[in-house]
Amino acid sequence: MKDEKLVIKMIDGRSLSVPLSWYPRLLYASSQELQNWQILGDGYVIEWVDLDEHIGIEGLLAGKCSGESSKSFELWLAPRVS
């Protein structure tokens, strides 16, 4: 993810690449936080536990970015940049 993209490799051989700017919590995450992820719901959701980030595969396929409000993101980010 160093090139600021999230790349998902599907089990059917397809790959999906989206900019991390779509998911600001991932963009501001450390390498260690980015590596701490898991698949939930029989493969329907990716969760980054340390970031409290959950991304649905259907949303990714539909081209939807994070629905988090700017206020919520600012509250999450504040302790990280202090």
C-alpha cells in the first residue's frame, strides 16, 4: 500500500485497486496497523481492527468510497497528529 492504493485480490482471479484517499483511516495508518486486518462475514467485509475500519466488498465493487463524515474522521485523527 506504499503507493497509496488498496489492492484487493479476489479468489476468482480478479484484482480491484482503489485509492487510499477513499478510506482516509487507511491513508493515515501505520504499516503495522495496515497489516492487522481480517476478513469477516464469509468474505464480504475487510476489517482493520486497530483502525476501526470496515470496508464491504460490494461497496468496493460498486466504486463507493468511505461514508464517514469529516467530523467523525477529524475526531479519529486528532489524537494521532497531536
